[in-house]
Amino acid sequence: MIITGDDILSKPAEEREADLARITELVRSLRRETVPLDIGRLAAVNESGRALFYCAESRIVGCAILIIKANLSIYMSSIENVFVDADFRRRGIARTLVTQLVDYSRRRGVRQIRIVMEPENIEAGKLYASAGFEPVTRTRWRIS
């Protein structure tokens, strides 16, 4: 079952906090560093895009985030934070989440969709290629 960030935000406080803790745990299990997800950050994601979460066995086991951006000529979107619990991989969960976010973007007139992944994540690259994404070479910059 797929739920949205809005679904989580509308839950009673105790349930909402349990979901936020589970999402943080899921992300932390796949990345070395993360900060606990709070209601403010989830609400901010919902304002600029969409957050999807996959539930199985009464808990959140997958997530994917879509951020929609506009520049002077087009709307663009970026799919980020695609995570699936190790015990639930290879069941089509990531594909389902990504496909739904692509469809959501297209319905809103987004012409360019980017996906962010770590270059060493070969399995994710295969998934994204099979979903129609093509690798783009570009220089990435950041400030911390």
C-alpha cells in the first residue's frame, strides 16, 4: 500500500511520530549519516513536490521523494531519497514509487525529470534505466 506525506501529516501525533521515526530508521540503515525526519521537513517536501511511502506488514518499508522546481522556461522535477528496506527489495517497490512520481510529474506539466543516485549503486542504475531514465554526465557542486 502506498501512502503520501499528506497521509502521514494528517495522522494523530503518536502515529505520525512513529512513522517519522521509521522513515528515519530506514534512511539511516542505507546511509551513514542522516538527521531524524521531523514534521517540518516532511511538510516542506509536500509544499514543493510529493513524498510517497510504501507500507507492508504494518510498517513503512520504502520511500521516494519528488521535488518540483520551476525556472523561467520549464518545470523540472527531481526524484530523490528512493529507499527500500533490504528485506523488501526485488519486489517492485522502488519501481512502483518511481513510476508513480514520474506520472505525478507528467500530470503537472513537468517536462524534465532527474533522478539522484550514488554512482556506485549499480542496481539502482539498472532500475532507473529500465524505467526510461538515461545517465547524464555533469559536474556536481555543493557547499556544506
